[in-house]
Amino acid sequence: MPTAVAVTGPDLVLPSPDRHTPSAAVLQCAVRSPRAYSLDQALTEMDMLIEHHGYVIVLCPASAPAALTHRLYAVRSVLESDRIAVVRSDLPPLGLAVLALQLRQLSVCDFSPGVLASAARLLSHYIYAGALLGSVARLDRVPVTLQSHAKSWLPGARFAVLATPRPELVRLSGDGSQAGLSGPGFGTKMLYAPGQLASDWVTGHLAPDWRSQGVEEARLPAESARWWATGKLVEFAAAIPDISVLYQLVSSVRRDDCHWCGLELIGDRCAFCAAPLPPPEDRPDRSVRPGRADRPVRGLLSRGAT
């Protein structure tokens, strides 16, 4: 069985694009309150996932209440398991759902659990997640100028906001055709989830401006209104849809062995035990594996953006 990808809510599970992509596990210990779902039940739930899949990668929003993260770490600690990775992400809700889908797609490939878990940080940099908002008066996820804050109180105000990979905020005027956000330089598919605003600017202006290869409507996650501090929104996320490009992207990164738990990893920290990678001079000299050259990422993505 492939490594399990678990999420903290059912609305973070996007439909599988094909019959090979497994669904995500929705952790009831995250959905239900401790009073309604005991620690013993949470331990049994996680233990069954480990038994069936070997390893579990839990995607947890960085904005989640402290009680939720404490519970996840408590389950990991009581089970004394090094097979559970709690990966916290700053992505907005719809962007996090897209990341979960990408990891689900890659879970059926030949990546080890350590590489798959640490790939979450890499893939997050290539997800363009934002929202069309009717107000930024209470928004604290991205920088908001005093002028934008004041204009939020004007009737009919609309703002295009990009949260990742680089925060950006633009006030829209008229039909918004003259205003845009910095988009990806590679091929993406856009998902959008309407709230209490019309989605015509996202589908009619933003998606063509970003040259999205496809546009698809999704259900608005329950957490979105709290994350964006308003229910007047249309959330969107543009990301690489092609599993072959995702595979090449992750494969192009150097792999190392965690000096603490022994799992493979990419990046500077193990996602399972949180041990940092030693300085370059203290790492063993690992030759590049067959079929995994250190290719420039930007050129790789360009080839995938047909």
C-alpha cells in the first residue's frame, strides 16, 4: 500500500483525477472534539493507518488551533512512532487541498516515505494560491496597506490577493481587466471555489492572464472564510496538474539520509523526526542515482508546460 496522506478535514480532499490516485485519510481526531473522540480512539485510528500503509503524512494547516496540533503530536508521542510525519503548511485552505492531491498522486510512485513527506515543502513553492476578496479590513495573512484597509469600507470594493508563493495585493477597479497578479511561469491548472462573490473575474481575467491549461470549480473549504477573514471571497489555486512533471521535479532534487532516523529526505530537514540536515562538509558523498540528474528546476518546468 502507498504511504498514507492524511488531512484534518473532509473539504481538503479533492476528487481523484484518475483511478490510480488514492484518496486522503480524514483524521477524525482532527475533525471531532476531544470530548466526542477520545485519545484512545485517536490512537486506534492512527495505528490502523500505520498498519495498513506503513507510514502516514499528516498535512496540518499552520493556522490550525493549538489544541489540534497538540493532539496530533500527543498521538505521535504516545504511539512512540517514527512513521508519522506532521507537516504544517502556510498554504490557504484550497492550496493545501491541492498540495494533498499532489502528494496523493506521487504516493503511487517509487518515492520513499521520507522523500514524499519532505517534498511537501518543495511543491508548496509551486502552488499559486490566493483569493478574490470583498474586504481586507481584517486580513492578517498577507501585508495590507493602510490605504487598502480604508478602501475596504467602500461599497463594491474588491481585492485580488496572492498568499503564496509571494504575498501580493491589488485593488480591482471597474471590471478588473487592467489589474492582475504575478502568475506562474509554467503550465498550471486552476481550481476556484466561490464564496459570497461572483467568480467571473477569476475565470474570465485571472485564469487567461495566467494561461491556465484548465479551470475547474471546487467546493469552498469550511476554513476559508476564517483564513481570509471574510465570507465575501472566491478562493483559487493554480498548480502543476501533470504527475510526470511533479515526478521529475521531486526527482531532480538531491537526496540525503537523515542522520537521526535513517529515512531519505530532500531539503534541509527530515519531515518525520524533524532532525536538520548536517552541514555540507559533514554529509556523505552520495552519487546521483540512475535517472535522477540534478537538472535545473525552471528548465524542467518549462518543458512540462506545453
